[in-house]
Amino acid sequence: MSISRTVNITCPSCGTPQDVRLYDAINVDTEPQLKDALMQNQLNRVECSDCGLSFRVDKPVLYSDPKLKMLIHWVPETADMDREAILEEFEQSLEKMNEMMPEDMDLPSVRLVMSRVELVELIFLLEAGLNQRVVEYVKYSIYTRNLDSIDPKKYRLLLNVQDSTDEEFCFVMQDADTQELGNLLRYGRASYQSMCELFAESPDEFTDMFPGPCISARNLLLEDEEME
């Protein structure tokens, strides 16, 4: 089931406080309209009752699609909650959840993302039946071969599943600060299929590289840079 609660929000423009309904978790099987709202950038969007400003409230949201066994936790990266803090807190939450699970039950697999666009990308990716770890390995290869023009500190690299073809994947660069979309990059699907065959033969290599719950080439590169 979906979970929502009433929260008092202050308009960032005129300062008017108002009570609004915000979602902490959405189940798109029982309430498919919430998926539509997410995809249309309307989920947890507020319109000020005084000045009419429309703004989105970014907060942690658990996305659940039981039919596809999809469970994704979106925890927005902010000035007060950076990437390292999110990962640390999430790992602690998983440990607590694991302790609460019955001994004969495994903890459900949960993916972690830190922006709305990454959540939308992952939903499309999993719905298309693509291998997330292989896709992120492709991104890693693109980043490392083009560090001068695609700096992971500045850019996200997103797979545009909808505009990809049977022959090519379409990746788009997004400025991590301004959220503006930029150049498109094409990548042969045949190369992706070859990597999927390699994954089937040696999955541990990909799992070691991207253990989860946050499977992200960009995060891996940023972590490597911090360790240097």
C-alpha cells in the first residue's frame, strides 16, 4: 500500500504556511496514478494557496512495484544530506531491517537512488528488462574514456530508454547542479549484449564492482577520486 501523511510546508516564495499531503511510499500496483504523477514530475508537488507558486517537495520516497518485484528507495542528495551520509544511513537502516526479519526470510532487494531522474531512469531500465549492473558498467566505460568532457563531478550520465533503438542505446548528459540536459551519446546495443554474456559467465566481477544498494558508475568514480 501507499503511505502518505499531512505535513506543514512553508512556501519558499511568500512564506505562507499550509498543510499538504506528501507521500512517503507509493505502490504503483494498487495506485498506478501515483506512477503517472511521478513520471510527470507531479508527485509531492505543492501549489501555494496564497501566491500560487508550484514547487516540488523532495523527500525520501519508497517506490514499489510488486508485479516486477521492484523496490527502489529515493533519498534526495542535498546540502544537509550528502552522498556519503545517505549511504551510511541507508546501510544502517538495512542492518536494522535485517535484524527484524524472521530467520527463514531474506531481506527484499532494495535499490537506492539519490535524484528523481535516477529513479525514473531505473524504473524504465528495469521495466525494459535491462541489466542494471551492465548498464552502469557501460556508463563507467564512457566516463573513463571521456573524462575531459564528461566529468562525473559535474555530469550525470542517464540512459534514455524511450529514445534508444534496437541498434543503439541513447545516453544523455545532465548537469548535476543545474539539472539541465545536454549532449546525447550513442552506444551500440551489440556491445551491451556482449557484456551481458560476460555477466552471465562471471557475475561476481560486476557485483564486486557495483555491490549495491546504490548501483552507480558516477558514485563509484566519485568514491575512487575521494580515495586518491
